Amino acid sequence: METAIKQRPTTLKVLLVLSLISLSFQLFVQVTNAFNGPMTAEELREEKLEMMSGLTEETAALMEGTVSEMMQLVDIGNDNFYLISTVSLLSIVIGLAAIWLMFQMRKIGFHLYIIYSLIPIADTLYFFGGMQITTALIVLYFVVGGVFTLLYGLQLKHMR
């Protein structure tokens, strides 16, 4: 165990710390959301009104499709609150396990990290797949997950 710690490259340490920070933030948000639960009908209505309050008539007319999708996004997220929260928490647990295993210099952690990176993409596609708004989110998940997967992949030569 002592030799593995001495052989852990700095790049891998930095990646693991960045991943841990991200996962810690995600865990905090998910646990907070889980304690708050889904929005009530009144809270849902207020959320939609707040989204609309910043729009002028002209802006609302120009962004009619986008605004409609945003409203659908809120409804779908609220209707599937517990399932989405469970999948998100499971994803975070997989991510934490992945970085722990990579911290221990085990290649299986990299493979778990790939799964962790794909879950948000699959989750978003499953629940919000037909929406144009979520395309940017899926691209973001793909790019960030891909970059980190590539960077972790470059560290595989140091893992057993």
C-alpha cells in the first residue's frame, strides 16, 4: 500500500481532487433536494410564474417554444422527482466508488468512472430526450465526462 501511494502521479491526484469536489457538491445538492421533496402544485405554479416574470411580451413571443419546453422540463422533473433523485444519488455513489478505486490505483475505478459519466446522459435522454433545451445539457455532460475520462485514461498506465 505504501508503494502505491508513492507512485501516485500528481496529475491523477489533481483529477481525483477535482472529481471529489464535484461529487461532494452534487451530493450536497441531491441530499438537500431529497429532504425538500417535490414541489407542491402551488410551488410549481410560483416557479413557472417566476420563470415568466423576467420575460417581456416580445421576448416571450420570440422564445415561445423555449419557454414551453422550460415549463415541460419543470413538470417532468417534478413528476419524476423521486426516480430522478434516486438515479442521481446512485450515480454519485458510483462516482465516489470510482474515484476511491482510482485513488487506490485500481483500473476498475476507471471503468466505473465511465459508467458514472454515462448515467447523466442516459438519465437526461430518458426523461427529457425529445426536448431541444436538453441538447445543450447532454453535450455538456458528454464533453466534461469525455475530457475527464480521457484524462483518467491517460493515467491507466500507473494503475494495476
